Amino acid sequence: MPIKISPKTVDKKFLEKLERLSGQKVHQCFQCGTCGGSCPMGEHMEALPRKIIHMAQLGMAEEIEKLNTCWVCAACHSCNVRCPRGVDLPRVMEAIRLMTLRKNNNYIEPSELPAETVKECPQIALVASFRKLTS
Amino acid sequence: MKVSYYPGCTLKTKAKNLDDAAVASMAALGIELEELPRWNCCGAVHSLADDDLIHQVAPVRDLIRVKEQGRDKVLTLCSMCYNSLARANLLMRDDEEKRETINLFMDEEMDYAGEVEVVHFLNFLKDEIGWDKLRDQVKVPLNGLKVAPYYGCTLQRPRDVAIEPPGRFELMTQFLEALGATAVHFPAADLCCGSYQILGNPDAAKDAAATILEWAEKAGAEALVLSCPLCEFNLGKKQGALFEEEKIMKMIPTFYITQLLAIALGLNPQVCHFELNDQASVLLLKSKGYPIEFERDAA
């Protein structure tokens, strides 16, 4: 899909917010794709992390928010220990999640989880998923 | 010797088989694990946003409890607890500005600056007891048991809290060898089990878990050993579902590190709470001739 890039299309506020929340410089990434190659959840992502970073570099906020990548990321840090440019990608993913969550939008609804699931799950699974996927 | 011990919520309920086996094994090795008074949730996951300090408060409070005891070390077992406590500790030690904000916010607590060391069970065994001494204490060598050491994410990542450098699996290997078992290396030892995504994106989590189990089986392992109740849930408790959905072709038992330790030390199998494991796990140990009494209704 061809996209047009101009100073008008770059969402600078998004970029500033992303870098402030994550503490990462997305322009450090040189698009090697090691992150996606290391990602255990990659096949379930609509776009691999490399592409998300590229879109972030271009300030494509709306397009990034439409993709499921940040919600499928399990913050396992495989990409983080392998990134040759030292980009802490799980922090970038967390920042993208927070931009949605902090507007009071949940990715999962705790009240809608089946009782059986809640009963069998270890507490750490519940706490961790609510921490990462709810506002 | 007494050591401060942070069990965490899951070890007190659904992962008693990790907790009780640890306390009993350590006692047999001459170490008294003293549960931290008034411990609270570790937060389970580390907050990754630069401006989010409120979620650091819980793990820091736990570390303050250790400091209050006059101890300089806290032992943890659950990989997620280890990871979130160790990372909060580094933040308090290395980031002056955030440290001051958090200390000021928790004005009722004593100030904290990362004085306590967060130690994982495996490192404690290696450094404070040593593999040779452990080997000498083994009463029931786990000869002939081929086990894949599974680390998952949180024991090795990020690098600054890794129990050993990412990509090296010597701790568990040496642990297993000290118990008389054979460590079977497989390429998925540090792959993510799907973690908390079992709730948010169950299909993705199941595929991640299936990959790990497949690799372990292909490498010739008879069992998987791990130290995290969430890994155990995704790889152990949910394994039957993976098999039914044909995501894996063969089942493979899972154990906590402390269960194998307790058995090798010749302790009463009751401390292992095998009723919380899959029956295949117990059958495997029985088939090897280890003294395991198993009553499913004992719980």
C-alpha cells in the first residue's frame, strides 16, 4: 500500500509522546528486523515490530493504533536483548499501549473473563494481564 | 542460617508445589527460609513507562521489609517475582530522581536506595551451598531422568537482572547434574511461554507454548523443569488442551525445580504436592523407581 509522507502527515505529538513515555529514540532503529525474527508472538501480529518502529519514525500514529502488534507483545524482552541498536522495544510497545489505555480504553475486560478461567489461572497471570492490557 | 524469603501470591495458593518443596529442601540443606513479614504483591510485571512510578511502590515496599529485618538479601523463587523485585531494586539503586520521588511518596516507610540484593533460588544454591555440597546431600540420585531446563523470559531478561547471561543455561544444567539427572539442551529454553497473553491472546500464547514443548520433545527430553507458575500453567496445566487441539503430538511432564530437588534430597514426597501436577509427571518419576507416593485426593 503506497503512503504519502510529508511534514503534514507526520504526527509529531505522537512521536514526542512515544519517546517521552518509552524513554527510547525510535530513529536509532536501522530496520534490521532482528526483533521480529526473535519474537515468539510474531506470527500473530498484524505487523512485526520492525514495521511498527518504521511507522513510528514516520509519525503514523493512527495506522499504528489500528494494528494489534502492541497488544500481542508479551513483553518477553527477546527483541530487547538482541537489538544491535540498543532500542528497548518492549518499552516502545508499552508506550503505544498506554496511549490507548490512558484514555480509559481496555484491551480485555476483566469482568468478561469466564469464571472457570479466573479460577484456574495463577494470580500472576491475572495481575500481569490486567496491568498490561487494562487502563 | 536464616534467609529472608519472598514467596509471592501464587506460591501460597496454586503453586504450593513450588513453595513447600523449596522450604523443606532448604531446611534439609541447613537453611531456614524466613518468610518476609507483611509482604505484598510484587506487581507481577515491571512497568516499562518512564513516567510510571506508582507501580514501583509495591515491589519497593517488599524490599523495605527486608531492610527492616536488617538483612541484605532476599531470596525469591517465582521467576516473575524475581524479575519485578530485581528491576524495582535496580531503579531505586541507579535512578536518583525516581528514588527520591518514590521515597517521598512513601514517607511512612524508611528510605530505600537499593541496599538489598534480590537473589534467585538457583543462584543461592550455587553461591551459598555449591553444587558439590548439594551433590553430597543427594539421597536419591535422579539417574536416568532426562530433563530439559526451561528458563522462560524473566530469569534471563533484561540483561541487567539475568540470573546468568542470556543464552547460557549453566545454572539449571549444573543444578540438574548435581541431582544426578541429565540436562537435555533444546533451542527453546529461553523462549516466552506466552505469559499473561494466555488471557489476552490465548491463540498466540498457545502457539508459543506448543513450540517450546515440541522442541523439548524433539531434543529427547522426558520432562521439562521450570521455576515460574505462569510458565507451568501455560506449558503444564494447559498442555492437555494443546494436545487435544493437535498443537503438540506428544505430552511431556513438567516439574518445578524445587520438586526435583526435594525428591533427590530424599524428602517426604508430600512436600512436593504432586497432586497439583499432571498425573503423567508422577508416573514418570515412579517409572524411574524413585520413592514417590501419590494420592490425588490428598489435597
